Amino acid sequence: MVQTEELEAPALARRKLPLPWLIGVIFRPGKTMRAIAAEERGVWFLPLLLLTLLTVAHVLVAGPLRKEAALAAPGEPPPNFEYMSPEQQEQYNQAQQSKASFTMTTLFPGIGALLSLWMGWFVLGGILHLALTLLGSRSTTTTAFNLAAWASVPFAIRLIVQIIAMLSTHRLIGSPGVSGFIAADATGALMYVRIALSLVDLYLIWQLILLVIGAASIPGLTTGKALSGVLTSVVLMLVLAALPGFIGAQLSGLDVNRSFFFF
């Protein structure tokens, strides 16, 4: 009986580890990321749950602001609008009004944000595992997914900052990341680059540093190999993350800015 209790106590303590890691990732990144890299079980759920809740909060705050923007800046009527039949004009007006609906300003952006979060984490974890394995890592896929999830904690801070900014200014976040270096009306390849640059900010660099710290502690990897693998993974992730926005912009003819975090 005593032996059973002695065995159960450490297991219970291990289950409680992830909560302190939320603070440790920010204030004690070296020790925390090395502990996460050494963890054999999947401990990725907690940071993703936090990011999911903050993403929902972000979308709910941004929804009314999107509605105001849609109502304040209606689209220009198509050519020969005055010669259309009353039925056609009414259909066009209804289509314009639908842009300010809850579905378009909150529901669809929310679904897109959550899909971006979870798919982004899954893809980044897979790419990271492949890159580190090719460089000599002897870690498992679980390790890569754990690192990808916990290294994304800085994005939780970004979401909090953006929520506070929107509540205080009553405005949407404009020109996210370093996308402001390229004109908003850019087309073609420049539009693709602009969308990719909207994902690049201090929080992404913070994530990259955390990933390098964690990867460098994996057996079989040096700091140089860890840096190379992480950089390759993040660049590939940016290339993939920019594709949906670019395709959407090409189909709609509109400029697309990221208003929520992708991975």
C-alpha cells in the first residue's frame, strides 16, 4: 500500500506540471523549454486551450468593429448600376448588407481563426519533427508537437494586447506585423509577400527563440542544427500560412490582412 502511494504521488505531481509552465515559458524560458523537450507524454493541450479561448475573445471583440467598418464603407456600385432592374439593385443591396451580418463579421472569421490555430500548430509540429529528424534528432513526434504548442504561448500575449487595443481605440488592428512596408493595394507576388509579412512580428521571433531553446536540448542536436531546423520550419510555415489569404484575395479582389494569429 505504501509502495502504491509512493508511485502515485510522483505521477500526480507530473500531471500538475503544465500549469507552472505557462508562467515559466515567459519568465524562465530556458529551464521550462528544456523540461518540455524532455517530456515523453503529450502536454500540448493546455497552451492550445488558452490560445483557443483568447482567439474566441478576440473574434468577439473584433466582430462589432468589422460590422461598423462594413457599414461605414459600403462597396461602390457596379458599372451601369442605374440601368439595372429594381430586382437586381435590391439583390446587390442585400449582398452589401450581408457583409455586415454576424455570419460575415464574427462567425466565419471565428471559424477561420480556430482552424488556423489548430491546423497551424499541427502543420508546424509535423514540419519541425521532420526537419529535426533529418538533422539528427532522436526525439519523437510528440516532442515536436509539445514544443510547437508551448512555444506559441507568446501569441497569447499578442492576442491580449490586441484585444486591449481594440477595446480602448474601438478600431481594428491595421497593418499587422511588418506588412506596412508594402502598399496595401499591392497585387500579385507583392500581395503574397505582404500577407506573409503580416505574420512576422516580435511575437513570432519570441516563438522562434523558444523553439530553438527547446530543440537544442534534444539529444543528437547542436545549437546550430537546432537553429537551422527551427528557421527552416518557421519559414516553410510562413509560406504555407500566407497561401489561404493570398488565394482569398485573388478570388475576392480585396486586400486581406491577418487580424488573428495563425500558428
